[in-house]
Amino acid sequence: MTTGPGRAALDLCAAADEALIEAAFCTGEFGGAERLFGEAATIAERDGDQEGAARAAGGLGMTHHYRNIAKLVTGDAVADADVAAEEEVLRRDWRAAMPYFWQAFGLAEAMEESGDRYGRSEVHRHVGFYYLVEDVRPREAVRQLGHSLALRERLGDPRLLPSALVALGEAELAAGHAPRAVELLRRAVPLAHDAALLPWRIADAEQTLRQAEAAARGEAAGSHDGPGVHGSTTCR
């Protein structure tokens, strides 16, 4: 039963979060999540509910973000207005983005304590990608993406695990740990199939596994060339 000020908006945000996960990972249909977050925003504004308004605004931003990623990976163009609407990483401007991510990083534990474990996972994920592709420190990327995976494992949602395993596998590959990358990616591929993820997400896991296996074979043969190949390193 919904009681107390602000509960209506927060309950709608909870339903919208589920709709967004299903859309982002399995169906590609974002209309339901966008509608629910929009309704939550309207109710929060009516009730003067700042927490609900913030949750709704963040959810709408993530909805835009995942929709834009889906367009990019399928080869569709993303309009400047769509990128502006999400105010997220697709601007590819790490210098501008990182002050916000560092603020979020400082609040990550509080996010989990407030019930947003997925949000904390995303913070560690984006910081991990920063160390993977911008301020290149593969070991720190492994550490941050390992935290992200552990948080998703604690959530217990099988839809969220393959992409976390792929990201950590990419970081392990960059760190020169091809066998460990293979181990992670061999978990990711069947999980992606079992969860009926979007085809491009399954293909991403399979492609990264092939790259890791090739690197591992090279290491086993005494190659000194290094892994040399990473995945797309989009914060997907």
C-alpha cells in the first residue's frame, strides 16, 4: 500500500526502473520506462517531493542514455539533441564528465545504503571505463569494474551480469591477464543467452570472448605482442 508523502512518485520510479532494465537489456522498447518516469516527475512536482523529482530526472536521463547506446550499436545516428537530453558519456568528453563522476563516486556508498545498489554499480562501472580508456590504468580499471560486478551479483538479476562480466573481461585483457579474461567471458556468453538479452549484447560478449581466447593462445605460444585488442569500451 502506498502511503506517506512522496511514496507515489518513488513507487512509480521503482516500476520505471524495472521497465528500463528490461528495455535496456532485453527488449529495446523504452516507451514504458519513459512514460513511468515522466508520470513520477509530474507527481513529484505536484507534491513538492524533491527526492522523487531527482529519481525521476535521473531515470529519464538513463532512459535517454540506453536508448542512444542502442542506436549507436545498431549503426543508427544519434542526434545532438538526444545526446544533450541525457547529459551523459556519449559526449565523449571525459574532462567535463569526471568532476560529476568523482562527486558520484564519493556518494556511492550512500547510494547503496539508500537502496540504489544498481546506481552504485554504475558509478564504479563508469569510473572503471575512465581508467580503461582515458587515464589508462588497467589494474585500477579491473578494481573498479570488479566492484561493479560484485554489486550486480548481489542484486541477483541475471540480466545485469553479462555486461559486467564483459567489461571486467576487457579490463583484465588490457591488464595482460588473458586467461582470467577468458574465464570471465566464458561465464558471460551463456548467461547472455539464458537471459535472452538483446542480440547486440550477446554478440558483444561472444566477440570479446573470441578476442580474449586469441590473446590467451598467443600468450601460451610465447607471444610478446600483448593483447592489443579491446572491446568497444562504450559504457554500455
